[in-house]
Amino acid sequence: MVNFGKKLKETQIQEWQGYYMNYKMLKKKVKQYSQQIEAGAQDPFYILKDFSRTLDNQIERIVLFFLEQQGILASRLSALGKQPDALSQRADLSRLSEVQAEYRDVGRDLLKLLFFVEMNAIGIRKILKKFDKRFGYRFTNYYIRTRANHPYSQLRQVFRHVGIGAVVGVISRNLAELQDHHGNCVSIYDQPALHLPDPVMDSIKASVDRLTNSTNFLEYLGKHALIVQEELPTPFEDDHVLDEIYHFMSLLLNLVNTFLYMVNTYIVVPTADDYSLSLGAAASVCGAVIGAMAVAQLFSSIYFSAWSNKSYLRPLVFSSVVLLVGNTLYALAYDLNSIYVLLIGRLCCGLGSARAVNRRYITDCVPLKMRMQASAAFVSASALGMACGPALACFLQIRFKLFQITFNEVTLPGWVMAVAWLVYLVWLWISFKEPPPYKAKDNTASQDATSDKVVKQEFILPLLNRCPADRSPEAGQLEAGGVEDGASQPLLVSLGEKQCGEDREEEEDCDVSEEAPEETHKPVTSIVSAYRLLTPSVKVQLFVYFMLKYAMEILLAESSLITTYYFLWSTTNVAIFLACLGLTVLPINTIVGSYMSSIFEERQVLLASQIMVCLGIVLSFHVIVPYSVLQYVCSALITFVAAEVLEGVNLSLLSRVMSSRLSRGTYNGGLLSTEAGTLARVIADGTITLVGYWGMNRLLNITLLPALFVCISSLVATCFTYNSLY
């Protein structure tokens, strides 16, 4: 198995070898500390201080070298800027091309330096995790709290590389002027839209964003899909294969399935209580009607995720058929006068939930260069469906009979969705293109060495050869070696296992039993294996996800009951209110993704949004004063918006702290988060149904109590793991 120490050694830039962190030495120290504690030969406090001092020395060496190289790059840029007429209109085209090439050379060296920092940053995170595994998850919290939060933090220099932005800015501005305007001094700061893309700058930006976890709106939105990325940098995935199997219409159909399912989920919310009353049940049974879909989804997510290992078309067809049947039963329940048919119809709709397939299709069949956009489209389709569901119910306020079948405001949502799924099924059958079978399997670590060699020769080396010929051959070899190692990472899994037995020193370094849970790239094969990979940080983030889905479901599912009881709202009013809440999703994510994420750390936004969810829940309680529309609407808006902000940062953090083994396969990170959220919805809907039998006057306060308790619990849990979210 490939361990990080071996990976670090293979990708090191030779002339910088003495400045990398000594991961192997640190790993041996951790093992020695463990043996000393077991033998009772050492004080844990001494071990804590000794390892902190050792790690401080390693980080200091990295930082000082980083600053030294940064200064060298700055000197080269300063010399370039002093060359006479280099950027003036009098310079000829050949001279402009030479200067442009020199700036790109500096950019490539900066890229090497960023890769150096990134590998060391990953090593620091890994050694902290390893220490925590040995000693009960205590060290990371202490180390981050005392080092990263210090005003003179060297650790922050590694993870945030303060000051490198100035170097990037100089290269970017001058390249833009040379490339776009041939020295006419039109600045990118004045007219950023005129800047043409540059491959070197694109690579630098991607490296900087990856190291700092910076996001723009598109990336932030895409993280909601929880498509977990590999932790080690792999700049050249097998995108050439994915380009061949990528089919836009199939992706579009996948997104339409997501949209229709969310419409199907929320189109019944404004009328579920009226439907229950018309069938002789209590109005609070609407909780069971809405939640029946979530109950079935707990099981459908697992079998759809497993099914997508073999096919994408067949599970999508099955999903459409089941949803067609489920919505038809939902609509017919009125004429059959059966609450059981109504519930069975909603259960069928839940059994047709193909969101696991939707997410897997994006992970396995969309090229890396388009994956973030596809993930953002997946989240946008979900948000749009959430808003369109109640809005559509608002327009279905008509009544008529056809062939003794009743069409009214409670049955039309079922009929409309049945027709929608029928049309979708025909479109799916005609237009969907099944990708090659190998890509629909859990084979991320099973490609053979021959094909990987072809990939390197045909795709990676030509890309490296695009660089100007005047860079040093030694630097070219180093850069090529680093890229090849990054690209072949999955293949090294089996090679590492062989080499562990060939050399005693390497065998000690491999430490297979210890590295296997974190560093193998084979997908997990059972829910138990997946659970074993969950660190306390991951568990807390899944609990936070559970909490926000619970709070949102309580708010949305009982909205019709509460507003009818307190304010006598009509179905139309409820539908408009819910649609307006849904329409806040994209604007809020725009604000957080474009502005807040660049100003505040994600863990800070996580805590603040949890506090706001708590505040929204507290404001929702009906105490002594008469309950007003203003109180309800304001508290609901605070709760919903804060939960939306929380969902974004929660899933973004979850994708970072979760093991890369959960990025693909049946039991992936997306499935775990879906199960956590679905379970929350089931419990919330069940709570509404049970409490409703005690009387409508108690429904609001009693259902809010567990929501508040769960929210406070998640807030406390987050505080305990706060420093491990760095």
C-alpha cells in the first residue's frame, strides 16, 4: 500500500530534499512514544511537549525555506520589471515574447514551490491524525489551538502561505498586459474582464485555492454535492478516458432526475394536511405522508448506490417507473378513500430516489475539469426543485372530474408528477447513453500498469513539453517526475505492498496495519468499514448535517399546520411562503461562496451559522404573547437561511476531513451524508405526527424542543473538535 512517507520521498524536488518535513522520523517518534506509554516509561505531558517541539522545528525549516525561495522569486520579478522598454509600446514583438516567457518561467518555479508547500501541509495534517489515532485525539486540538491561532503562527504560513499573493499578483498583472494589450498598460485591476486565460496562471490559482481551501461561488456550491476529492494532489487524472465516455445529454438527464425528485418531494407539503383530513385522518398525519418518502429513501439510497456500480441507465429507468406508480397511487387515494394507499404511494416515491445514482454519475463519468460545474448544477437543480415544488402547488387550485377520477388541489400534485415522470422516462429511454461498464465499477485502484504508461506517454509528457525550451533540463526532469508520480498514485497501491516486503527499512515505514484505513485508495466494501474510517471530526460533521436537516424538516413539514392553526393561511399562502424560502438558497450561497468564504475560515462560519440556527429556533417558540405572522416568518427565515449557510460549510469541511477512500464506491461520503440527512427527516416527520395527536396547540413548542436540544448538542460537539477542522 502506498504510504505518504513513500509518496513524499518519490515526489521530492532533489535540490530541495533537505527542506521537506522528515515524515518518516516523525512517524517513528509517534510509534516510540506509543511503546513508551504502554510500558509506563514516559510521562504523557513530556511526550506532548517533545513532539510539539520536534514538529515546530520541522515547520520552521519549511517556512524559512519557503520565505527564502519567495524572496528569490521576488528578486527575479524585480529584475524583469527594471528592464528598459520591456513593457512599453516601443518594444518589438520578439522582445515581448521573450519577457512573457521569462514571466512564465517564474510562474512555473512558483508552481513548484507551491507543490512543495502543499506536500508538506498534507504531511503535517497526516502526522497530526496519526498522533491522534495513537493517543486518543488530543494532540491536534492542543497543537492547532496553541500554534495556528498565535499571532506569529508559522503553521498559518504553511496552510495559508501569507504573502504569496503579492508574487502571484505581479506575475498575473504583467502576463495579462503582455498577452492582451502588448504593453499598453491596461491593468487587470481596472478591466479584469479583458484578461485572457493563461495556463501557468490557471495552474497557480488552482494550487493556491487547493492549499488554502479558497472557493469561488461555483466551487462552494459544488461542494454541497459532497463529491470527495483525493487528498494528495493528482493534477492529471484519467480525464482522457472520461472525455471519451462523457455524454452531455446523459448528464442533463441525470440533473433533470434530481430536479424532478425535489419537486416531487415538496409539491405535496402545502396540501398534505388537507389531504389527510379529506381521508378521515388527523391533520398531523401530514408528517407521516411527507416523511414516508424519506423512510423509503433510507433503503433506496443503499441499493441504488450499489446498483450504480454496474449500470446507470437501468436504475434511472427503475426510479422513473417506481415514481410514476407512486404518484399515481398518491393521486388515486382520494377516490379510493384510503389513507393507506396515500402512504404506499409516498413510500413508492421514496423507493424511487435515485440521488445516489445522480451523485455517482457525476463522480465517475464527468471529466475532472467539468466536475465542479456539474456538482454545482446538481445542487442548483435540487434548490430549484425545492422552490418549484410548492410554487407549482400554488397553481393547482382547480377542481374537475374526468372518468369518475377527481382532480383537485390535493390530487393534482400526484397527477402532474406522474405525467412528468412518464415524459422523463420516454426521454431517458431515447437519449441516455450508458457509459462503458468498467467505469461503473469500484475500480479506482485497479487500472493496470500498461494503460497507465500509455496515459503518461500520450497525455502527460506532451503537456509538459508545451513549456518553453529554455528552462533547465534538471528542472524539467524534476517536474515531470512529480507529475508522473501524482498521476500514477492509484497504481502504486499494489506496488507498495510488494515493496513493503523487499526492504526491512521500507517495511517498517509502510506500517500497513496503521496506514491501511487512511492511505489505500480502494473503496470500502461495507458500511462497517466506512464507519471505521470516520474520525471524531467526521462524526461531528455528520451530526451537524443531521441537525440542520432535522431543523429544516420541522420547519417545512409543519408549516401548513402551524400557519393554518395560528393565521388561517390558505394553501396558496403556504405555497408562496415555502417557494420564497426555497428561492433564497442560491442567493445565500452566492454571498457565502463569493464573499464570506474569502473573509472568514469555514470553521468560523460553521459555528456562527449553528448559533443562528439556535437563535431562529428559540425565536419560533410561542410563549406568552400572541403568536404573530411577523414572528413566525422572521424566525423561519433566520432558521432556514442559517441552515442553508451551515449546509454549505458543513459539507465543504466534511469533504476535506473525510477519508479519500469514501470518495467513490457504494459506501461513499455522499451516501453517508444522505443517510444522515434522510434519517433526520424521518425522525422529524415522525415527531410531527406523534405530537399532533396531543393537540394542535402543543405542536409548535413540543416539536421545537428536540430541534433545539439537537442544535445545542451539535454546537457543543463542534466546539470540542473545532481545532481539528483546520
